[in-house]
Amino acid sequence: MTFPFNFFAAAFLGAFATSLLALPLWRHWCVRVNLVDDPGHRKIHSAPVPLAGGFAVLTGILVPLAVGAILLKLGVVKISSANAIVHGIDRRAIELAVLALGAVAITILGWLDDKHELKALPKFLGQILIAVAVAAACKRITLFVPSEIFSYAITILWLLTVINAFNFMDNMNGLCAGAGALGAFFFALIAAAKGEYLVAITGFLMCGALVGFLPWNFPPARAFLGDAGSHLVGYLLAVMAILPHFYTKQEPHRLAVLAPILVLAVPLLDLAQVSLFRTLNQKPFWIGDTNHFSHRLVRAGLSRTRAVLLLWLLAAIAGVLACGL
């Protein structure tokens, strides 16, 4: 089967263009309904910034995905692997529908948090409900343990961990979106190399949508991801880590299951260290502070932009190492 580079490129570019063009529309809507991040404690911006990023990224993923699926089903797109992709869509239709609904649901949950500043418990319960739905409808993590209960538990825990890792990491302009784009790119490469073309397409769509958002988010930011966006980024990356077969009988290299942890090493380590720091200081781990890697780098003398670029570089190095497993 010919490797569908053109199709992957089309997915990336379609998502990039859609997100880039949709952002001004969503930005205008956010200003009109007062969905903005006001200046305040731990904030570095001096004027309200629209929380439009999550909606633009979701639009950038779903619109090209829907258009591409329709064109493939109608036979308009002629590529050598089209039949395999269409077969994959048909075979995993319910799973894909649940994942798409989960993406919409997690974005809505984040939007409610942006709008009403939800308390930790109801937000966490919402995350759990979405994670349970995904675990019930889709493929689950096993880690070679022959127990369905364990599989459900570890899958739900993984989803919650990655969602909150990116929610926590959204603390500096461009950081969460850039790390998310890199994670999506490396998951797409790994999936494409294994012939998991639907996962690869999702990865390139997500990467393109986030790259399309970055010009609006990089300093000086004119739009933020908001909790809607950071929840969406974490959710999609957690799902992309579950769907591919990292270990198969044809490639019996069990260390390959560590690839997702390497791809997401920077946000996961940031979550771990900041949670530990807060716990040791007898503070609730869900209450924000300025002890993330990005803040520590700034206190060490880097500018905010250089701190973000350094964390991007570390994420890229970890992703390259993951591709070698």
C-alpha cells in the first residue's frame, strides 16, 4: 500500500487553514459574549483576552475531518489507500463517533469552566464521565495485565492525567498549543509508520489546527486556548496514545508501550512535579501557582518566550526518542 503523504499533508493544511480563518470569528463571538480572560492574580496581560482558541481548534479538526470523510465515501478523492481508510471509517464508525462527541463534550466542559469558574469537584466529575464513556466505547490500555477492571481503571486514569496535565500546562503564551502540536505530530508519525492511518490523520488534523492557532497565541497573544482548548488538547492526545497498537506480535518490543509517555514527557513531568510541590506544601494540588517548569525557567533568567521555546525543544527531543522505540 502506498504511503498517503498527500492525504496527510491535505489533512494538516486543511486543519491549519480552517483554524487560522475560524479564529477571528470565534474571537469576535467571545468578545461579544464576554468570554474573556481578565487581568488579575498571576496574569501577565493588561487587557482582557478572548478565550477563543479551543473553539477554533475544534473547528479546525472537525470541519476538515467531516469534509474529507464525505469526499472519501463519495469516491471523489482518489488515492491508493482510500479504500483502506474508508474501510477503517466504516469499521470504527461507533468508536469515531464517541471520540468526536467526547471532543465536543470536553470542550463544552472547559467552556463552562471558562465562563463560570467551576469548582474542582464538578469539573473533575465531568472529566470522569467523559473518560468512562471513551473507555467503554473504544480500545483500552492493558499493559499486558489480563484484567478488564484494570484495563478500564488505567485507561480512565490515563485520560484524566493527560487532560489535566495540559490544563495545568496552559500557563504561558504558546506553551500548551505548541506542546500539543508537537505531541500530535509525533503520534501521527508513529501511527502512520504502523499503518494506523485514521489515527495518523487525526494527529495531522490536530497538529494543523494547533499550528493555525499559534500565530494568534504566541506573544503578544490575541487569543487564549482557555480551559476549553487545554481540555480539548489533553483529551485528543490521551486518545491518540490509546488507539495505535504500540505492541504487536509482528513487533514484539514491549518497551514500545512507553512511547506515549515519552511523547508527552514534558507535560506529564510538569504535572507530577507541581502536584508534588503543592502537596508537600500542604496546598490543594488543583490550585494554580507559579511553580511550573515555565515559571521556574523565567525565574532562572530566561524570557517567557525563550522558556516556551526551550520546553518545545525538550518535547521535540522526547518525541524523536519515542519514534525510535
